[in-house]
Amino acid sequence: MSVRAHVTPAGTWRGVWAGGLVAAATVVGGIIATNSVGLALRDPDHVAALYLGLVGLGVALLVVLDVALRARSRAGGRRPTRAEMAVVRRERWTTARMAAAGLALVGFYATYMAYRNLKAIVPLLRPGDNFDAQLADADRAIFAGNDPATLLHTLLGTDLVTHVLSTFYVAFIVFLPLTIGLALVFATDLRPALFYVAAQSINWVLGIGSYFLLPSLGPIYFDPAAFADLPGSEVTRLQGVLMQQRVDFLADPSTGTPQSIAAFASLHISMSFTAALAASMLGLGRRVQAALWLWVAVTTVGTVYLGWHYFVDDLAGFAMGAAALGLARLLTGVDLRAERERRRRERLAHEPPSWDTGAQPARSN
């Protein structure tokens, strides 16, 4: 089968429009909500635009790598010529495929921009509402009267582990766009990648709903004494910065950087869980799945250990991540069973190259 047949099969544009629909709905909701408190929807500090530019550049570099690897595979392992790479580039990265991948990225970051605005105004629309005490009580009920963060500090210690978990936590800012970029670039069929991007966009929306449902700050702000023994780390610095931003924003919402503190539910967990569960649902390689589930486990421990979230926030995050995939499945119409079967057949035939989890190298008839 030709490469071009894999690039934009029927249903690809449904995946693009699904992400666009999520973005449009979130932006419209953001405009209405921010206007209700006298603010305008904005991209303060141009963060969303900056992320889009940086991730777009990263994706472009991955495309070059994708073409080079596929051309090398077609050339039998030798270094491909420019002409051979050009052939692969034209076959694989058609205008339609590039447009679909680009629109998916734009939709994802448009949703993020609106999400950031909506998250910021939670304390403006629900002033004085706070559920930290109830969430902390729920944690203790689950752990037989014990605080799960304290249990983790006792079990794991409060020295090296703090820095390890801190590193994993802040690395999320790289993890999320990396998984999206890899999915969009290296997928043979773009439809499963668009399904994944749509699911992550939906996570932004579900996160907003959870913030308004149970406004809360998180253990580190509700009970800072419980984390006083932890050494200083990048996370402790970030926690201080975020609280100062919240104070400044509430003092002057029109000029302050949008506050971004919200505990219930954990988007670190929901988005990480979405990535790992999507890998399983799509039948990616075992090593990829194992790495993603390890990431979920470490992130879960880190969110509680470092005081960002209550354990019940993480439980809600797991539920949100699964719901996001379910909604993305409905919107994109991707056939998960067929995708798993395709990858299974390729593994049995020993066809996929080591650099591409389940995808065939570029070929012509």
C-alpha cells in the first residue's frame, strides 16, 4: 500500500474538527465567563503563543527526523540521499497532513489559553468558597485517619526523594507537548494521533469544571506545616511564585498574571493517565506503555508527597483522564479495535522499525 494512502484517510478531518470544536467551545466559554467579571480573554505574557511556537518548532524538527529515518529504512539502512529523502517527504508529509497536524496543535493551545483564563477567575466567580478541609478529611478517611503526605514522607524520607519527585513534577511541562509531538509526527495513520490530541484538549475542559465544582488550594497552602521538613527544591520555589501570582491577581485582576492554583482535580494525573491509557488502547509497544505507566505512578506519588494535591484529587484525575478518552473517541470516531489489530499484525510480521512504535516505514507500491 502506498504511503500517501496512510496520510489522510477518511476520518482524518473529523479528528481535526473535533479538536477545533473543543477549542472553539472553550474559547467562547472563556469570553463569556471573563466578561462576566469585567475582564477580557487574553494570553498574558504570550505564554500560549510561546508554547505553540516552541512546540511547533519541535514538531518541525521531528518531521525532519521522521523523514530521515524512513528514508534510511527504505534505503536498506544506508545513509539516504537528498533525493530519496525528498521522495519520502513528498509522499508522507503532504499539504493535507501538515495542515491537519498544524491545526491540531493550534486547537490544543487555543484550548489551553482559554483554560488558563477560566482557571484564573475561579476565585472571582466563587469568592470565599473553599473545600480544602473536606478534601483533607476525605484523604484521612481513606488512609485510616492518617495524612497520606505524612505517610509518604515517613516511608520515603525527605531528602533525595524530594528532588527526584520535584524533577519529575516540573518535567510535565515537557512531557505533555513531547507526547503530542511524537504522536502527530511518527504515527503512520494520523487519526489515532488526532484522537489523542483531542483527548488532552478535553482534559483542559474537564479540569475547568472540576475547579469550579470544588474550589481548593491544595495541601501545601492549606497545611504548610506538614511539608516544612522538605528541603528546598524547584517545586518549593514554584509554589511560592504561584501563591504570589495569586495574591497579585486577586489584588488587580486586570493587570496581574492569571492565578493558577487549584487542587481538585489533578490535571497532572488526568493528562498523564490519558497518555498511558491511550497507549494501551491503541496497542503501542510494551516498552512505551511501561514507561508511561511508570510516569503515572511517579507523578501520582509526587503530587501528594510535594503537597500539590490531595489523594482524592488524583482519584478524580484518573476518572477525568478516562472520561477525556471516552469523549474523544465519540468526537473523532477512531476505531480503537482496528488500530490495535493493525499494530498487532505488524508486530507479528516483525515489520515496525525500532524507532516507530507500531508504524511501518514509508513505502511505495
